[in-house]
Amino acid sequence: MIEKGSVIAAEAGKAKHLIGRQDRAMLSPQSKTLGNVVELMRKKIGGFLVSAAFQRSTLAPLARWALRRVNSFYKFGTRFKMDMQLVERGHYAYCMMNAAILAQSLGHTRISAIEFGVAGGNGLRFMCDFADEVLKLTGVTIDCYGFDTGSGMPPPDGAKDLPYWFQSGQYRMDVPALKARVPNGKLVLGEIRDTLPDFVKTHDPAPIGVIFNDTDYWSSTRDSFRLFDLVAQHPGNFLPRLFLYFDDIIGTEVEMYGPYNGQLLAINEYNDQQSAVKIHLNQNLLGADHLPWRWQIYYAHLFDHPQYDTYVGAIRQGALESALRLQV
Ligand SMILES: C[S@@+](CC[C@H](N)C(=O)[O-])C[C@H]1O[C@@H](n2cnc3c(N)ncnc32)[C@H](O)[C@@H]1O
């Protein structure tokens, strides 16, 4: 969840690293006081700017415009940029950062993020760039994979693929250009139904914690879920819970996405077919009505995963327990 005040914690942490204990001891009392006042103001202003109330306000786009310009000479922290919606793909950033935090609490230092449906590669490029930010903040490396035919959309497989909107050959990739522009992105080229079954055996990916699904079709999304067939044999290649994003469940009056076509239908059918893995909307974001992508972030629970029950609540539960203790 985008937390009110997460920037405060991050910025406070940064300040501690910038001024070590010895340096602080050498500062005069006046400079310490001034430093504290500046720090407090930074916290207050930062907290106000990222608050849901401000983000919802008509001033927020203007503030973003101004902060983007300031960011060209004063680099804001990643958390602040996320909370302020200054990152290019906030939904990708949210999933990657939170998967890394989950990985950390499970003792992993490397995970994988997958994009199904790469096209020109702007999503994969963002993933590779943002992985550097996540590494700096969390110490978790993210390997980024992109699945695509390489030659655009395959033919639709009937009415549920919205053939009135998608056509074979749309969104072609310039493979050499993409490989040159995003050298760290790992492309898996071919139809998903052909490339997926051997993916884990061939690539032995670090635990997969994030999936961005932008394949447009019901049939391609359905095929992408075959990835979870590999969990039983290769649990070490998965986190027990994943952050998912589905691009094609909100659109226009022309697309007319719904539970009986496209990606939503694939999700519903998959949930109905088996019980080991369930995919559902991430409900913590629903109150964050300033985030336009809040209806597109899902979780996947891999209930049979050996790390599923591993306790990850130590830090947050500590705070919660003290808040719930009877006040005397
Ligand atoms: C809308 S584009 C992806 C856009 C990209 N994610 C971005 O953000 O720029 C959809 C892509 O999904 C790919 N695709 C759809 N079905 C596929 C399948 N069954 N196998 C492989 N690729 C598929 C198409 O080739 C196309 O490039």
C-alpha cells in the first residue's frame, strides 16, 4: 500500500546516512537546531505532498510538473517519487518494490519480474531501469524477463479475444533495436504456449515475484497462467505470493472489457479450474482513489509453496501490537 508518510521514513533514513554520528557530534548546537528544523520541514512538506488528500486535489498535477523540473537538478528519493506519482510507470514500480520487500523478508536477495507482452519494449526498459532503484533501496536484485512473439499479436482465438479490437500482427517488436536499448532485459521470443513450458528449466530464474500481463487476449493470458503449473516441481523459482498487473481489464467503450472476455475472463476461469493458486484483486489499494491503476493490481497466492506459511510480520506486527495494547 502506498503509505502516507513512507517518504518520511525513507528521507529520515537518508539523512542519517548523510550525516554520521561523529559528524553530528562535531556540529555546533545552532547548526544542529537549524538542521533539525530543515529536516522537520522537509518531512512535513513531503508528508503533505504525498498525502492522498493532496494527490487527489487539482493542484497535484501542477506540483508534479514542478517537481519533475526540480528533479532534473535535485534528485528526489525513489520512495518520494513513487508516492508523488513522479515515476513513469507507478504500477510497475509499486509491484517491483513490494515484491522486493517481500523477498527480503523471506531471505532472498534476487528475484525475477516478468512482462508478458513486450511489443516495442517500453515496459521492459522501465523494469530494467527501475530494478536499479529497487536494488539501491532494498539490496534485492531483480532480473527482468520479457515474453513476446517478437512479430506482434498472434491471430485471435475466437470472440473472447476481442477480435473487434485486436488483430494479428499488431504491436510488432524491433528485436535488434530493443536488444541494443535494453541489454539487461531477457527476451523469451515465441508464442507463450510454446516458450513457457521449458522456461524454468532453461533459464532457472531467480524466484519470480512479479508478473506484468499485457498480452491483450483472453487466450494469451490463459496460456501465461501455465507458468504456475511449474510451481510444484520448481518451488524455488517462485515467491509464495506474487504481485500481478493486468493491463487489459480497463479500457474504453470500444474495447468493452468485462468478466466474459479478455483478461478478466482468463483470471476467473483459472480460479475456477484449480485450488492451488488463486489470483485476486489487491484490495489494499482500493482506498487510494488517486491511483488510476488500483483496479489492475492483483495478488497470486501459491498456497502449496513451501515458504507460503513463513512468518513475515515481525516488523509490522510489533508496531501493531504496541498500538493495540490497552492504554492505562
Ligand atoms: C499491447 S502489446 C504490449 C505492450 C507493452 N507491454 C508496453 O507496455 O509497451 C501486446 C503484446 O503481446 C504480445 N502477445 C500477445 N499474445 C501473445 C502470445 N500468445 N505469445 C507471445 N506474445 C504475445 C504481442 O506480440 C504484443 O507485442
